[in-house]
Amino acid sequence: MTDPLDPGTDVGLYVHWPYCARICPYCDFNVVRDRGRTDEQDRLVEAILADLAAQRARTGPRRLASVFFGGGTPSLMRPQAVARILGAAHDLFPPASPKIEITLEANPTDAEAGRFADLAQAGINRLSMGVQALDDAALRFLGRDHSADEALRAVGLARCAFERLSIDLIYARPDQRPESWATELKAALALGFEHVSPYQLTIEPTTAFGRALARGTLVPPDEDRAAALYETTQTVLSGAGFEAYEVSNHARGAAARSIHNLHVWRGGDYLGLGPGAHGRLTLEGARTATVAHRRIGDYVQGVSAGTPWVERDRLSTADAAEERLLLGLRTVEGAPASLLSDLGLSIETGPATDLIADGFLHLTAGRLIATAKGRPVLDGVLKALLT
């Protein structure tokens, strides 16, 4: 009997579009300002198409599990370019099901919302909206281009265009209180999203927020306040019928879960296309991690020369098993306990046994799963398990 959680040889497709109207102060992704770079963008689309064909030649025949356009801001892409990439993907990789999930990340500005109908016509059937906040002061602090009213208008247009909608929100902002966050979160849920990705604000040293933190002009919530905001998130979402099927992803029922993300978390192969895109492929019998050239010009030239990747690492059995555990334990599905043997560990003795006994992990149907007690301290659980 086939394991329904085994992704098999199907491949997901991740397309990275690096352009943004502005760079948010918390963002450390591989992005650039979109300043009328029309010719460059045309060359990038052609490079992505060529890279897609070249990767198909490397992988051999596979079925297409899902497609995800991320960034950057892929809602800035011309719908015709989206349609060309999807057409090529379907030609090269027969879809694994009659209607696979095709997600695109979008910002809710009026200009981008005006493209929603055309993007749906191009083949997008799931929109992930980077609303981030429903408070104008918070949006200004986060460096966003839209207002709360613009976000509401965009949601209305998106609901008319797409079958499935997800919303991203950022919490644990400076001076944020659990009570106000609960109110904001409930207002977001009232908009009718089937999927919510609430992320605690993470401050990376290389970002504008990181520099502000170093200067002492930005003070994030302390550990107790952050924990209270996390608990508020879980309480509000579970009370509204959302399951935390992954640490930062909540869905209203199993059908609302992100198929693309599940494919990745289950250890499925996926192609990374575009500048700086990461991929995981089974090549010559080994799990292989790939990273494309980060700079747009380097990526375009690399694809032309047959060398799109700046990194191509053949993972050892132990490295591949550790990665599967790191991803799987973030989800309610967990990860196969059999992976422990590839790390020289056992379910009968050692750290796994202790973590189960202490209530941080449990073993069900051959899968190791983080408990409600273990998920809030998952970093510590993983450290104890793997070191």
C-alpha cells in the first residue's frame, strides 16, 4: 500500500521573482528594487524558461506536484510571463493530478490587485497575500506600500478571482500587546481566508531593522511578551477552527493546507528557478541541494552557460535524514522514525527516548511527532535530538 505522505518522485516547482516596489526593513531575502527594469525582466523570464528545460533534462521524466511563485513580489510579474512559465512546466512535467495547486505571493496594493483577474486567467489558483498587518501605523513601521483600506479592497478582488486564499501576518512587533493582536487577528479571519501564516517578527542583522536594533532605536518584545503573543495566536486561530498543521501555518481543514509546502516538508524533490532559488533534487541516486546564482545578471549568464547553480551539494545519508527531521517535526505529520537510524540514533534509547518520556515528542504509526508541549520549544527539542 502506498504511503499517502510519501511524495515519491513527483517534483514541485519554485520560481523566485526578485523584484519589489520597495525593500521592507525586516526583509533579508534575495530582492532588488523594481525600477523599470523591463529589458532585464524579459531576459530573466527567458532564463527561467531555459533553466526549467535544462533541469527537466537532468531529472528525467517526473510528474509535477505543485508550483509556487515567490519572491520578491511575483504579483509584479506580467501575467503573460506567468502563463508562459506555467505552460512550459505543464509541457515538461505532466501534472500529478488534474488540477495541481499553483500559488503566487502578492502584495495588496491597488496596482497589483488590478492584475488579479489576469493572473487567475494565466493559471494561478491560490493567492498568498502579504497583508502583514491591518493597522496603518503598523504597516508604516513595517515599511509596507499599502494601507489597511487598500488591503481590504485587494481581498475583495482576490476573493472574486481565486479559489483559494492565504494571508501572511507579522506579529511580535515592538509595543504590541496580546489584546490588540487578538483583535487584529480576528479582523483578519473575518475576511474569509482559509489559510493563515502568522510569523513572529524576526530581526536579521543585515536588514534595516537589524541595524536599528544594533543602534538601540528598535526594541522588540521581551521573551515573556513574545510568548504571550504566540499563545494568543494559537488560542484565537484554534478557536476559529484553524489547525496549526505547521509551526507557522494554520489551515481551516485539511483541504486548506498548502500542497506545495507539504510536498517540501515531506522531503519531496523540487526545482528552484530564478536568482538565488534553492532546490532539492534526486540526481544520480543522491539527494542534492542546489542554489542558483543570486545576482540577476549572473543567473541569466549562468543559465546560458549551462551553470545556473552556484552551489550543488550531494547530501550524505545523514545530512538528508537530518533535514527531513528538521522539516517534518515542524508539522503535525511529523517525520518517519526510521530516519533516526541514518543518524546513528534509536527510538529505544538515547535522546529520542528521553524526549518522548518528557512529553516533547510522541511516536504514532512509525512517525515521530512534536507534542503541544514540544512545538513552542521546537528549536530546543531538535537540538537535544540531533546533538
